[in-house]
Amino acid sequence: MKKSWYGSAFLLLSISLVLVLSGCSSRGDAAASSGADSGKPKALKIKIADINTNPTFRVALDKGIFAKHGIDAEIVNFGTPAEGVNALFIKQVDVAFGADFPVLNAVAKGEYSIIASAGQATDQAAAVWKLYVKNDIKSAADLKGKNLSFMRGTFLPYLWDEYLKEQGIALSDVTLTGQGAFDEAFIALKQGDVDAAWFSGSALTGKLAALEGVHELTDMSQTPVRLGMGLVAGNAFVQANPDGIGQFLAAVDEASAYAQEHPGEVADLMFKEVKQPKEATLKDLPVNPWKVGFTQAAYDSLAGQKKYMVDTGIIEQDFDLDSKLDLEPLRKALPDKVTYTK
């Protein structure tokens, strides 16, 4: 009787254990198959430095283009592209964009690489940059002895240098005052704290055109300066995610084409997200298209800017520009867009 009781108890315990173990196993198999179900690799998380007047990344996010390419994107806003590039240094973002000046400044400082160019150094793109001055400044000669604004960390000191040199004015004949963002420069010009400042973007230049006491003196297309633009990322991030970086660049390329083809949608998006007037977006889009790739012209623009920065001591230690290009992800994702060869 006693034996029979022990036997029954042992049998019940065994059955319970089998059920528990098979339950665990079935849950584990379900979890595994659910991960394999999609057949897709895990989306790559990328924090992207951006500014309020650039629609490209917002279009890629809003229209699902990033998601389609396996990119889990987060946009982080800054006052200028240069601030976004600086955010790479403290790992606040993974990828940033900017003019040649801040991009070269970044790669000169450490383990960062240029992964693509994104803008064309054309007369049309240069004309977007307008020089606004106080009304008592009738010509470039009147800038002598004046207080001139520039955005810290940007190419604007270079633009001032080249423009003033052409006009026979030395940098020592003016005062340069650094500011952090266009809004700050706008207020400084409005209040008379500075006498002249360069601005870009129809939303701002529209406000300046309506501002009493100032007028447009010239634009950058009347100077020898042409502005290249590049995308930059940390070496470690690129090396750990080469395919993901390639897909990111493919998504940006697709978004830039979408933006040009659907200006009305982009204008609505920019108004909804950053309250940029629709007419400003419609005016800026065709003159400043993003062209993801890397050409000889992009390289030449970087090389010319680097020479200036080394010659003036902005970059203290010269470096080999080719060693700061990591174009393999771009070449793999968009082979036709890479025409530069060493």
C-alpha cells in the first residue's frame, strides 16, 4: 500500500516536470521563430544631427524611407550644421552633415571620416547665401572698420576673408564677432550690435528683406567661394556598421529625390514640424538639392578648403585627405554615385 502511494506520487511528479519543461521549450521556440520570422536584420539605430531648414532627413523619416532601408533614425536638432558636427565629439549623434569647413575640422581632430558628399558647389547654390548690411553701408569699401558677424565653427570666416580680400580690405581692418546661430545674428543685426552678416534660407532672408534699416549688399555667387557639403561619422561606427551606413546613404539619396519630386508635400511637412513657411520651402528646394555621392569636384572643394585651414592655422596639423575618406559603404550601396578615384 505504501509502495503503491510512492509510485503514484513519483508518476505524477514526472508528468508535471515533462509538462513544465515542454512548456518552457515551446515558449523558447516561439521566441526564436518570431525573431527569425521576419527574415530581416535588426534595424540600425542612427542619431542624425540636423537643422530646422533641411528637409531631407525629415522626408526620409516621415515617408518611411529610412524604415524601408532598415534604419531606425532619430533626428537631433541644432542651430547650425557646425554645432551638429561638434556633437559627434561627445557622441550625442552618430552622423552629421555640414559645409567643408566644419567637416574638415572634425576629421582633423580625430577618428572621423567623410562618408559622402551631399551638395554641389554651384553658382546657383552659392547665390542662396546673402550678405545683409546696415543702410549706411553702400558698398564693400564701407565695411572697413565695421563689426561683422560670423557663425562659430562654420566656413564664414573663410568667406569673409576671401570677399574682403577681393575688395582690398584686410581682416585686420574689421572686427569679427562670432555667433551661435542665424537667429542670434538676425537679432544682433536688427539691434545694431553688428553691421553685417551672411544668411541663408528664404525664411530668414524674407524676414531680413522686410526689416527696416538693413539691405542686401551682395551674395556669395559674386565671390570666389563655392560651398561643398559632406556627411561625416565616427570611424568606429562606420566600421561596425558598413552595410547599415550604405543603406543610410541610399535612404538619404532616395529622400532627396522624393523631396525634389514632391515639393508641395515637403512644404507641408516642414510647416507641420518646424513651422517653416511653405513658400520658403518651395523657394529653397530647387536651388539646394542634395546630391549624395562623391565626385572629383567634391574632393577638389575639400582640398581647397583644407589648404586654407592649414595655411591660416585653423587646422594645426596637416593630414592626408584621402585617409579621411571612407567611401566603401557608399560605393557598395550607390556605385554609380562614386566617380572620384585616387
